[in-house]
Amino acid sequence: MILQCLSLPNPTLFLLPSQSAHNLVPSAISRLSSSTTTRRRALSLSLLSAASFYGLISSLPPPPPSLAASSLSSSSSSKFPVSDFSELPNSGGVKALDLLRGSGEVPTNGDQVAIHYYGRLAAKQGWRFDSTYDHKDETGEPNPFVFVLGSGKVIPGIEAAVRSMKVGGIRRVIIPPSQGYQNTSQEPIPPNFFDRQRLFTTIFNPTRLANGEGSTLGTLIFDIELVSLRHQ
């Protein structure tokens, strides 16, 4: 059983107007116009980012059939409004919605956990950047992602989500940028080079960060299934 991942929606992308129109005016006026455009763009982002985010989360589809096994309730096939999510305690702002409550053990720091995930990037309107179901072994079976809880090798938002799950559970989480990728070495890392490049060049884009998109640029949506755990 596996799940799909989603992350916080990113506001609608805004493109700066072409500068060619300013080629015929004095440079001072051109600079003033450019500065005004930048301020207006930043204001538009601040006003629209929240609405765009809520709209994206509400429109996200349910987990794929591979994750949403028959044991999931019929309600799991519907859309999930942001109001259904709850912030996880001591998570730094990670919001979660349990799609299926597990019946197994709850992991603790030091346990080796195996998860299936489906990850999306909000800044790309829910673009799926990675899924463990794409990671096949020699027999063609999907490989879960394995890590030690509390090791600090994975992004904090995933650790926060898994820490309060039970084995067999499926959870959708919205991970804010502060609990997502802070550098390009944090796991999980998409194995596909182009997916990896697109992910990190979007999250760490200096121009977009300077334009005020930092509050949503690195927002992630993950569907996570806790497959198993092993006490170390």
C-alpha cells in the first residue's frame, strides 16, 4: 500500500513585464517604472498567495489506488479542504490529515522506519517531483524509503509526520518551507536528475525569493504511508 504526496500550493506565478517598452524613455523613468512594478508584484503575491494556497490544497486529488487500498473509507475519494488539516504539535507548522489510521506501533527516535510517499511541490501547482512507487527493485516491486527517525538526514516535516503515525497508516501532510528542504543534500532526493534540478532550482531560486515568494516557494505536500518499523 502506498501513498501520494502533496505540498502547499504556491501562488499563481507572476511574470515581470517586458522591459523593451522602456527602451525609448530616459533611464531614470525606466528605473522608476521597474521599481514600481516590483512593488506591485510583491503586493499582488502577498494578497494572492493565501487564496491560491487554499485553492490548491482543496483541489488536490486523493491518493492513487496503490496507496488508497480498499481499507480506506469512501470519504477518502473526495477533495480535502484545508480546514480538515490539523497542525501537528511541536512540528514547526506541519499540517496533517489522516487518510487511514494505522493499527501498528508508533515509532520513536532511533527506530528504522520504512515509508512509501508521493511528493508534490506547491510552487509548481502540485507538480509531483518524486514517488517511491517509481523506485523499483530487481523484481519490479516498489522500494520503500528507509531512514532512521531522529537522524536528521530527512527533511524535518517528514520526521514530524511519521513520529505520530502508526504502522499501516496513511497521512497527507502540508510542509511549510521552514520544515522542508534547507539544502540539496536532505532526503528524500529524487533519483531523476531533471526532477532533482527542477525541484531545487525552484525552491532556491534567488530571484523569486527576493520577490517575496519565500513563504510558499518551498511548501511541500506529501502523502505518506508508514509501512514498517524496526527497533534499533
